[in-house]
Amino acid sequence: MNQKKTPWYFLALLILAGESVFILPFVLSRVFRPTVLDAFGLDNVQLGLCFSVYGIIAFLSYLFGGPIADKFPPRKLIAVALWMTALGGLVYASFPSYNTLRWLYGYWGFTTIFLFWAPMIKATRVWGGTDSQGKAFGFLDGGRGMVGASFGAMGVFIFSFFIASEITEISVLESGAAFKQVILVSSAIVMLVGILVWFFMRLDTTSEKEIIIEKITFSQIKEVARLPAVQLLMIIILCAYVGYKITDIFSLYAQDVMLYDQVQSAQVGTFLLFVRPIIGVIIGIVGDRTQITFWLLISFIVSFFGALLFAMGIISDSETFLFFLSILVIATGVYAARSLYFAVMEKGKIPLVLTGTAVGLISLIGYTPDIFAGPAMGYLLDNSPGATGHQHVFWMLALFSFIGGIAAWRYFRLYKKS
């Protein structure tokens, strides 16, 4: 498809929707993890199990949602997903019991994946055309990072605004009341984004027909599953996504190891979110102008060495500069891989019209960390409290970065001349 047929505001709405849908289930808990644990009365394992319920429902949603994205216009699927996700925020703001919270995360696993994930990836590939896949996905992930960072900064501001006590003397009840305001404002914004997508993220009739297939056969699904690019991307995305999930604990690391208070810890999480758009935009532009599969390999190497800085216990509460430098190294590797792993689909010769089906198959394996990463991190953190538990988590990151690097090297060797 000709890139000129799809305007810039189409990508802008994709970026806005692409992060807004994950604000409630993930971004708020990443920025406010200590507050979430206190307000809901959870430990790390319980919160991890909520993410696992999400991951189990998402697992099934990837499989069945992929073909749906090849049969219906992305705009309608994305808008409905946003509205349904926002409604879940009203339940979240009531601070439900642990059992209800697990059901809520299962509901979000459906709304954010079945109707949303594959349509978003397919629409981004459409915008990128044949020559700007790196830019399309780099801008998508970088832009999503900026949206997430803006939500994080807004959340910290709202949270601080509703805190009357000294931050060191804040009660669980007071922090919960302030966090409720953050949830309600976030839910309202997600609902508004859905309205914007429904009315303005349109393709012309010809372009829309080009990316929709009336009937998807089992033989087509088998053909896509046999593609080497699809099989390698399953491993690449699985390993890269483990790295992304581990960035959730940086705010907790700031509290447990660096001895920051709740607001300072949330600011660390927000700082990380602001790094993401910079990395995404730069790596996307560089990838299009050079060899995009090579930079995917480099991202895993950077992530591996960044993980070692934390895993070897070099960083203590007196090493503030080294702490932020090491965060920056890991963020560079993790966010670069995240920006590029779908951008290499064009190089891997995956048919555009079957993008949704391919994304569904890839994501079926690639996003299984939604099931196991949360409990694994919770187990490592709770069984070895303090700095030791965090070191174990970063050894986990180093292992998956190494495996992902091997798969990325194979992808680079296989498609570098295409």
C-alpha cells in the first residue's frame, strides 16, 4: 500500500490508542507499584498472579483475535476495545477484593488483546508501506512511550495533589484515595480516545478493501505458521517481552534498594517512560536507513550487558548516578527491541493481508511472559527480600536477553539480503 494514502494523524491516533488501552492494567501499576500493593493489600506474588490471569486470557485472545483483524476494519475494533477497557477502570477504582481483581485482569486480557492488538499492528504496518516499517513501528512504540510517560507524569501530579500529609507520613487510606482519582481520570481519557479513533482513524474505501480478506482458511494459517520469520519472531518477542516486563520493578527497586519514598519511586518509573519515545524514534529512523535486522540483534546485546550491571550487585543506595545510567542502558536495549520486532515482518516476507493472522500466531508464544513473568518476579523478590531478590530478577533478564540475541542473529543472517 502507498504510504501517502495514510496521513500522519492516522499514526498519531494509533499511538494514542496503543498506549491508552494499557494504562489501567499496566502503566499505573508500573509507576505506582508500591502504592498499588498497599492500596489493594497485595504482595508481589498476588499482583503477579493478577498479571498471569491477564496473560492466560490474552493467550487465547491472540489466537482467535488475529484472524478477526484480517476480516474487519482496524478502526472499529480498536475503538470498541478502548471503551470496554475504560469501563473496567470503574471497577478498579472501587478497590475490589483480590478475587475480583483477578477477574478484572482477565477481562482486560480480553479487551486489550482480542479486539485490539492485531488490528493495531496491522494498521501500523499499513501506514509504514514498504519502505518505512522502522519509522512506523519506532514512532508507534516511541509515541506510545511518550503517551505512557504523560499519563505517568499526570498520575504523579494528581496523586501528589490529593495528598495532604507529609509524604513520609502518608497513610494507606490517604494514598488509596489519591490513587482512586488517578484511576478515574485515566479511565475518562481512555474513553475519549476511543471516540476519537471511531470518528477520525479512517482509511479510504479502496485501501480498506486491500487489507481485508473475506475468508481465512486453515491452510492459510498453516502456511503462515510455517514461515521461518514467524517462528523466529515467536522466540525474539518472548525474550524481548520478558525484558519489558522486568522494567516494571524499577520503581520498586528505587524504594527497596535506593531507599526512595513513594513519590520519588513513582518519578523513577516516569523517568523510564520518557526514555522510551526517544529510543523508539531514533532506532526506527536508523533502522530504515541501514539494516533493521542488525539493530534488532544489537538491542539484545545492550540489554544483556545492562542486566549484568544490576545482577552483579554493583549498584547500591549511594550510587545514584550509576543507578540512573544502568536504567538507561537497559531501557535502550529493551525499548529498541520492542520498537523493531514487528518492524522486521516486511523483511521476513510475511504477507500484508495476513498480518493479523501472523501477529496472532507470533503473539501466542511471544507474549506468554504475561503468564509467567509476573509470578516469577514476585517469587524471586518475595523469597529474597531487598537487593538480593532484585539481583535474581536481573539474572533472569540476562538469560532471556542472551537467548533472544541468538534468535535475532539467526533472523539477521536469514533476511539481511532481502
